[in-house]
Amino acid sequence: MKAFLRKLIPIETRFKVFRFINRIFFAFCKLFPIKNRVLFYSIRANGRLLENSQMVYDALDCEKAVCAHMLPHAQKIQPKICFQLLTSKVIVTDDYCRYMRSLKLRKGQRLIQIWHAGGAFKSFGLDAPSKLTEAQERATHSQYSAVIVTGEDCRKFFAGAFGVSEEICLPLGLPRTDKLLSEKSSMKAHFFDTHSEFKEKKIYLYCPTFREINGERVVYNAGIDWKKLDASMNDDEIFIIKRHPVMDYDMLGERFKRIFDLSAESTLELAAACNVMITDYSSVSHDAVLLGKPLVFYCPDYKEYERAFYLKFPDDLPGELITDGNELLESIRRAEKDPPIDRMEKFRIGQVGACDGHSTERVAGLIMSWMQ
């Protein structure tokens, strides 16, 4: 029946009908009073909040609700999501809230963006390739009351990426880093309690991010000879892979003696336990500098990478940039032996200078100031 109706009714007509129904439903939602409630909207996991939003949620002493559904959203839950969005005093999101393209918030409502990644490293939003039009991108972000950033130097970049005023980009810090700074010893201990076989080992943590071509995600081939790397490491060295959550594929293809994929483990615990972190264009580099961990930037596709950078790449990086997988192990060993302390500290101040262990407190305080 649906296929028949699609053929029978032109697409432009279907869109007009859909928009009309939406307007009627939105008007119906606005008949209900705004509840003195904080709604946490997230597309990063199903049924739960991830570290950043969860910490703010736990810090609030008020009525709260969670709307956490990964995309695409089933049609049957979309009306409920819209109703929650239009009847909550404060909305907290940690990623794109696509409903803002068609919903107009009511007087007295606030929308706060706690972006999931720290710093202003690689381009995003309006500054990056996207499947969205510029108008759609701007509409997604145009109703923010506040955007939380991790340092004073980041404000202008977030303002440009979201198309908003720099005044609402507030350097309050990333909430998840509070746990990283206050519980790093206990997280490290917990990791080794869980993985006692790794005690007394030098841990090299590899955190690659996902790759895209024209805004479409593709499988990433790291260009590393895993067999050669495994054979080249000493008995007191191990190499751990922590894939980005959207990289839902095996990078290794087989088992190794000294190389392990622990992508299901906590990034914070792995960062606390490692001796050296290897990454590419991922914001996990900010976790590393906050912990004082040496970094290696392994970027075999550096010349082809389609996103631009807000910092001077690679000159401003807090670690060595390499593009050849055959040089990876020696670069890691150099970083572990002689880390570039001055470059790491400069990067920390510029990118995550507001992350001092009290970010959650500041963000929660801002939200509570908006509540009745």
C-alpha cells in the first residue's frame, strides 16, 4: 500500500502534506505547559547517556528525562521525541539535534550544546564536508542558548562551525574530563585489576578515528603490517587498539601475541593505563595531554584527508607526525623515552585550558540558573 501511494502521489505533494501534519502536531504540543524539566537528547547510544552527558545528568538536582536513540529514528517514536523537546524547560544535547531544523522552541526554553569532542582540532559543522545543505546545517544549530567549549582559544572556531555568536560559546570545560583528572589513578588500577596479564607491560594505545569520503563513512585501512609489528615488539610491550565507536569492523583479521583490540573497554581507563597514545585526527589527543601521556600522530592518509584543521597541522601537534606504518614502533619508543613536554603543555593550554576538574560543576550551575 505504501509503495502504491508513493507512486500515486508526487513527492512534492507528499512533502507538503507531511509539513502540514507536522505543523498541526507541533501546535498541539504547544497546548501543553512547559515542564520544569531538563531533557537530555542524544543520538550517540541507545537508551543511555555517554560519559559527558551522564556526568551532567548526575550532577543536577531537578526533574530530568533521557531521550537517547541512535539514528535513524523509527517513525513511531518521533512524535514522542518532538513532544518532549517542546515541553522541556532545558534541552541538553551532545551532538546534532535534527528536530531543531523544523521545531521552533517556545519562549522560555533553552538549548545547550555540550559537544562530545574536546578542543577545536579538525573541522566540523559548517566547516566540514556534509550531506546536509548549508541551510540545514545552520538550522540545526541556530537555536542554541549556549555552546560549551574547552578553552578560550576554541570559542571562535565553535562559533564559526555552528554559525552562532561567539558570545554564547562558553569556555566551561568538558565534563567528562573531570573524571579523567580526579580518578585517573583508580581507573588505571581498575584496568590492571581487569587485565592483570598486562601488568608490568608498556602499553601503546592506538585510537584511530573514522574516515569519510564526501561525507560518507568508509572502512579504514590503517596500512600497518600487523604481523611485522607483533614480531618486532619486545616481550614487555603490547599494542592495544581502541576503535572509534562507529568503526564496527575488525581491523586485525586474526589474533596476535602482543596486539589486542579492546574497543569495548572504556577510553578513559585505557588512556589512564597506557604509556603512549597513538592517534590521528581524533580528539582523544586531548585526554592524553591532560594526563601527560606522550603522543604519536600516525596519519598515513594525511595528504588525502578531506577535513581541514583549526590548528596549524602538523606544527602545533603535541607529538611527532608519521605517515609510514613501518616507522610506527620506533616513533612510539622515541615518544615514550623523550616526550615533547613544552609542545604538550602549549597544546593543553590552548585546546583544553578550561578543563580543570570542575567542568561538570560549572555546566550544571549554568543549567540550574535557567530552571524555575
